[in-house]
Amino acid sequence: MSLDEVAVRAADPDAPPTKSEPGSAPARTPGTWAALRPLLLRLHFYAGVLIAPLLLVAATTGLLYAGSWQAERILYADQLTVDRVGANAQPLSAQVGAAVNAAPQGSVTAVWPAPEADATTRVIMESPGLADGETLTVFVDPYTAEVRGKLTTVGDALPLRAWLSEFHASLHLGEFGRNYSELAASWLWVVALGGLALWIGRKRARKAALVVPDRTATGRRKTLSWHGSVGLWIVVGLVGLSVTGLTWSRYAGENIGELKDGLGGTTPAVASELPGAPAADAGGEHAGHGAAGGTRAPVPAPVDVIGIDGAVAAARSAGVTASLRITLPAQGKGYVVKEQDKQVPVHLDAVSVDPADGRVMDELRFSEHPLLAQLTRYGIDLHMGLTFGLANQLALAALAVLVMFMVVWGYRMWWLRRPTKERTLSAGRPQPRGAWRKLPVTVLLPLAAAAAVVGWFVPMLGISLLVFLAGDLVLGFVASRRSAKA
């Protein structure tokens, strides 16, 4: 055996012999998997050692976010719930009036009627002094029109969840911080699928050891058994988190959005432009929706005759009834009433209502969304813990904890493979380099082309992969010089 072969066999005991050895069968040309496996081992090693800290941070912050849904129900119970469920709710206009009196400096933009019997109504306002993306939310008892409290919110997130969401996305480091989460999401699917291939392709005496940790193993093999079998069980969740996380990312997210739009998967929006409004096209989609013969005079700005109660009544008559969000008329636009119940089965239909006469101007059903838009919606809501409610949040929390264990197990295996155990500061050795030279050209060229395309589409993955390769070349050059001197 050559020194190179000794190194390969030491790093991967399951690797087949590359040359004839005494007492062994005649050497055969290794198959594609036998040639590809050392390359995957080296890639998995580098990705695991260098990207694992980011995955650990993402898992920790994700665990906190998964728990924030239930935490805010407890922390903000006074704002979110009523003391006593009444027989009849006050008109929405009265509830909005109470919110305006409590926050006269705000300008109402949207209203979320109480989605449950014991819940409060949310009146969303733009208010001076708030940061970009923030709104002032006033919580109103729907039965008494009593204001239960005011909070600064971001979308539907109350202060705790909004803070944790930004912490998970960027560590509160702004645009620079978003690079961490994009880098973690970019590599997560590579590490997960590469590890899956390595685990399935590994030789084992018992088939059950593929899916169940081997409790008879000891040392590094015991850790590897847990790392591989648990990774097999959670690989679908890891890939799902990676793909959906990339949709929010800065660089890959733009490419994903362009690809989705190019494939006809753009998420549609209900048309809310008023006929005859200055911003609307006179010959546009809804130009003929007025009275018979198109004789209704165009209005330069929304004239709210029906009020918010009339808009809700019109939406309900059109079948939009579940967990409503009403956007108030703006310049040249009417009411937009949307469903926002994202739990299965989802209720995400929407209508627009003319504030002058209560006429439904446009309807948009979720079933009419392109398939890609629907899948994107499902994926994002699963990532956020919405689709199945508490069960979804518990599953995300469990997945985050298991990712932490996977990282710890990976580092433990790296430590147990250190060259000299007597040297306490020595680190685990990487897989031998040069594995790519053993790949057939018919495999190497398509693999390189695929890596280039994926690296361009997911830039943080491509850039970091180039850095890994450059570092590996430098280490190889240094090692060869040392060997030459020796």
C-alpha cells in the first residue's frame, strides 16, 4: 500500500482497495460512487467544520422564535384577549373610533376584527416616530369598545416576536447580519443531502443501523451512528428549512423571485383601483364596473359612504369571512378585505370594495393563485410555524434542538479523529485531498457545471465554496513543500 492509500483507508475504513493487496481479490476499476464518496467526505468535512457554527446560531435563534408564538400569548394576554365574552360585538366603526381617541396622533391604515370570541380587535396605525416597517397597534375589546392597550408591531408580530424574528434573520446587525443566515441556509441543504448520501452509501452489518442508532458501538462509531441515523430522520425538514429560508435571503432570494416570476408563479393581488381615479387607466380592467352604460362619474379620491362596516358586510356576502384584515381606502383605491387564516385548510381569499356604494370590484381566491405561488405560501408558513399551529411550532423547536445535537456530534467526531490524542490542542484531520482526480471525466464535468450553476444562483454558497477551494489549494501547497523538505 502507498502512503496515500493508507491515508484514505484510515480516513474511510469502508473505502474499497484501489490496488491489489496480498490476499485480496484482483483490483477492479472503482464505480462512480466509490470515486465520488471521498470527494463528498471532504466537502462534508469542510462544510461541517466551518459552517456548523452558523447552523448552531441559526438553530438557537430559530428555537427561540418557534417558542415566541406561545410566549407572546402569555406576555401580551391583556392586549390579546378580553375579560368577558359578550353577547354582541360593537360595530367596527365604534371600535376604530375608540382606538383613534386613544391614539389621536396615529393614522388608521388597517383593521383586524377579532378572529375568535375571546380575542381583541387590532387597529393598525401609522404613527410619527416609528421606525421603517413598524406600526402602532391599538387593541380594542369588541364587546365594549374599551381599549386594552397599545403596542409597536411589525406586521402581525408583537414586540417580542418581532425582536426574535430579526434576531434569527440578522442578529440585529442590519444588512450585514443577513449574510450569516443566508450563508447558513445556502449550505444547510448541501450538508444535509451530502450527509444523507454518505450515510446511505456506508457499508453496515445490520440494515437496522441505517435508521436506528447502534447502541453496541463505542467511541467515534457510536457518535457517527447517532449523527447519521438522526440526520436521516430530519433531512426532509432540514432541506425544507434551507429552501424556504433562502426565499427571504438577499441575494439568492432575488434569484428565486426572478425564477418564480419567469415560471409564472408571481403571487397575484386583488385589484383595488377605483374607476376614474387619477392613478387608474381609463380603459383598465375595471373601467366598466360602474353603473349601466358606464355613466357613473369618476371620483378623484375615495369617498367613503359605506364605512368599514359596509365593506365587511360586502366582503362577507362574497364569501370572505375568516380572520379578516381590512385595508382602508387610500388615494384612488377602495377597501381591500383579505382573509389571513393560514392554518390548514387555509383561508386566504380577498375582495376589493368600492367605498362609495359597497360594490365588490374584484375577487381573488387562493385556489386561483399559480401553483408556485401556493407552494411558496405553504413553505413560508411552515417555516414560520403557522400552518399547523402549535404542532408546527413544536416540530420546529424539535428540529432546532436536533440540529444542535447534529453539530455537537459532528465536532465530537472531528475531535476524536485528531492525529495525536496526547496533544490536547490538536484538531481532527480532514479527509485526504485529491479525491476529485479519481472521478471519471463523464462525472467530473457535469458535476463542475452543476456546481457553477448552483453557485451562481445561490451566490453565498458559490463564493464560500471558492474560498474553501482556494484554502484547500494553499494547504495542499504548504503540505507538499513540507513533504519535499522532509
